[in-house]
Amino acid sequence: MKKLENKIERKYFTTSDGRKINLIPNWYGLKTAWPYGIDNLKEWSEHIYTGTPTHPTGYIFFVNKLTMFNYFYEMINEHFVDTPKKWKRCLDIGTGLGFQPRLMKAVGMCEEAWGLDILDRSGEMSNELMANSITDFKKDMYDLSSPMSNRVIKVVANRSIDMCIDYPVSTPYILTDKSDYSLDKYVVSDFMKWKPGNVKFDIITAIFVIDFFNISDMFEKLYSLLNPGGIFFVIAGNWYDVFGASMNLPMDSPWLHSRLSREDLIRYYYEVRPEIAPYAEKCIYFVDSHLSPIDYAIKASEKGMKMITYRRSKSAVQDLVLPSTTGTGATVLYSEVVPEAKIINPNVSAPDLFAYYYTMIFRKD
């Protein structure tokens, strides 16, 4: 597939309810790069959504995970002064190599660390390698003479900016040579089909995985697994991001996907951009679309869980909405985009359009 073309023949797209959504010349061409150095949607969709997914490993991947864990740790401390010093049992959904639960145990947040994933990756990082990586991080992060220092600092800085993380990476210094990085149980299962019997958890975490679930069903499952007062901590991709967050969708108008039903969005690609339509449809993987924090809170409350707090991680799209470059400044944002998005979901707000991720914390009533 060639790089994106800017040409567009039509001026608007007509929705199934008769609305005419303005399409903006040259906007489509602004999305020219994807993660991992990929430069087109076809390659991106094949890389991410084929039947043979590739999973990152290695030290730099660990640095990303450690930075994210530090964010989780500080968020919990910031919002839960009434929680016990140590939970009995924790579970991480979509755990991968098990960084999240193992680090929870290592810093003393829980007695038992459980991880669950649909694929078995339990043997990809030993406890010894994890301990050595912590030691390396302590040196690389704060010793500029270290060969890896500049790269590690850059990774931490980029992740911190990406997530709007305001906390220094301090959790590694809680860890010592006696810290326990073992995982008590690694469950290989589809979370929604998993039947753990009478086992209950005090805290469940899910980092970038709930997009694959029906949210109402997931909250019902979480309720059944949590002890009374139990916590659910989640970082979720945001459908309302300008390019659809991890979907990475190129479009002919900013936030076009936010202003269309899911069915209309797929039809838009087949009518306006048929050359990429099959790849775009493959990338629209969110099981539940058009969800704002309010919607998550409502769905949680319907299943007996209460949202305690949430945070939006700001998306760096200011340069994309400057009138001088795209003609899509504040006037278009507030006169067209927000009102049209509210037709699809009245709960969405302008700040949601500038969020890349949502961090949300819930408690079982």
C-alpha cells in the first residue's frame, strides 16, 4: 500500500440518520506514521491483528512496564489512604510476562500475586532476570555514566509524557536483594470463561486490555471475583482520541469516528476510502465503542461497583487542530465536532477528545 494520499473528491459524508459530516481536505494525510516505524495502515493492521501476534520483550520493554507500575503505585497511594497496608491476593488481567502482579508482591502490596493471560508467557522472564533488570534500572536512571542511561531516561520521559504521569520513578528503591518477584499462579485462560471456584481477590488490575471485552459483562465478572471493598484499577484506550487511540485510524476529518455510529464509520471507509477499508475495519477492534468516563461509571454502578476516581491522559493533538494548518481550530471543534459527537453519546465532553488513555479506579460496594 502506498503512503496516504491527500486527495478527496467529496465534501461531506452522509450518516444513516441524514446528517452531513464535513470532510476536510488534507486532514487524511496528517496520519502518516504508526508505532514501530510502520508507515501505512495495511502494514499496521497486519502487524497487530494477524493470527500470529508479536509480543515485545527485553530490557526497554521492562523499563516501560516499570514506569507504568510506578504510576499505578502512586495513584493507589494518592487515592486510597484507607486501604490495608498489604492486600491478601491480587490479580492482573492480560498479564503478559507478569510484571504487574510480581511487582505488587515485591513492593509489599499483596501476599499472593496472580496473573491471567489468554497466552502463556510465564516463562519469558525469570525472577533472577527481573531482579537484575531492577538493579540495572537504578543505575541507568540516575547514573549518567551508564551506557544505557540516555536511552532509559528517554523511554521514561516519553512514557511519562504519553500518560501525563506526574510521579518520579521511585518504586525501584523500595526493592532490595530480598524482594520476592515470584508469581503464585499464572492462569492461561479467556478471562470471561475463567472459573476460579471460590477464590476471591482484593485488587484486580487491567492495563490496556478492557477494549477487548464487553464492559457490562466484564464488570459483572469483576464483581463476582472481588471481595467486598475490593479494588479494580484499569488503564483503557480511549475511543475518542483523535485517531481512535490504539486503533490508529486515518480519517478525512478530525474525530470523525466520534461523530459516527460504528456501522456508519465502517461504511465511510468503504464509500470514501475503499483502498484501505478492509484494514480499517480490522483495526476497529473495541468491543464497546463511544464510551466516556461517565459511561464506565454508569456501567460499573449497574453491576454493584463504584467509580472512585478517573484521570485523562492528554493526547498531544494541539498542533493538529491549528487553523493555520488544517482549518479545524476551536470554531470547528465546538461548532461541529462536539455537538455531533454528543448526538452519538450525550455523555462525551470536549476534554474526552483530547485524552489518549483513561485511568479509572473502581470499588466493589
